[in-house]
Amino acid sequence: MATRLYLLISVLALASCSTERNYYVLSPIGRPPSGGDIGIGVGPVNMADYLVERPYLIFQSSPHKMEISDLHEWGGDLRNDFTRVLASNLGRRKGTGHIQTYPWNRENELKYQITVDVRQFHGTVDGDALLEASWRVYELPGSRLIASRTTTLREPMTKDGFEELAAAQSRLIDNLAAAISKEL
């Protein structure tokens, strides 16, 4: 525990020494599919307020305290980036390029809709990235619920820093896509 706390303090201390802003993005894992196949719609994705009210990457330093550095920001809208990466990873896992993000124009082209409520998505004092999300899979047309789950995932950070946090969070989204794809 002391080592993990030292890790967090080191990351935050190094971050405060720099005056240069850094921007991070989430990235899909794996190769993109080459074909069409089943249509999957992803969204809407809702996120806890603490994630979308500020553009900063976040570490939780205690059960009731979050730490941010205003020099380490998401390069875009976190909700949109999360949705995009989840959609890409689902397509890669199911071998389909027929993926749409909410809102879409033609629901009749989709076989499934995935909705997600992200409750937690940040780094921890233990040196992990954490994702807790409730998700539902609907069969279309008709929006028949076929799965409803809450998934809590942890991904170890392999080195210090905010770039590694963004990479670990990208891996978490792929792990979430793996759990969802089992229901499709």
C-alpha cells in the first residue's frame, strides 16, 4: 500500500512540476474488421458527473478524495471517446464493421443496441485503472432486453504516469467490450 501511495504522490508531483499541458485519448485494441455482418448500435453512454464536468484525468487517492492535474486533460469529449472506442472494440470482437454510435439514422439496419452507464472510470492509489459500468443489450427491432449486467474491472498500470493511465483505461474498455460481446 505504501508503494502505491508513493506512486500516486510521485505522479502528481511530477505533473505539478511541468507547465506544459498534455492531452490524452482512448484507443481501440486490435485490428479493425474488414466486413459488414451484424449491425450493432452503441449508445447512449451516460457517465458519472465527476467524469464529464471537467476534462481532466483522475486518480482516486482515498475512498472520498479524487486528485486531478489541470495539466493532464482528455484530448476530446470523454463520453464521445468512450463510446467510439467501445463501438470499435465491439466491432473488432464480433468481426463486424457495421457499427453505429448513438444517435443513429437507421435503426432498422441494427440487430443490437448497447446502452452503458459508467459509474467509475479513473486511476486508483493501488496502481490500477478502474471501470464500473452497468450495461444493457437490446435486440432490435422492438428493443427486447436480452442482457443487463454491472461489470467492475481493474487493469494494472504497467508504469507511472498519466499516459499509462489512459492506456490502462483503453484496455478496460476492451475488457468491457469482451464481456458485452459474449451476450451478442
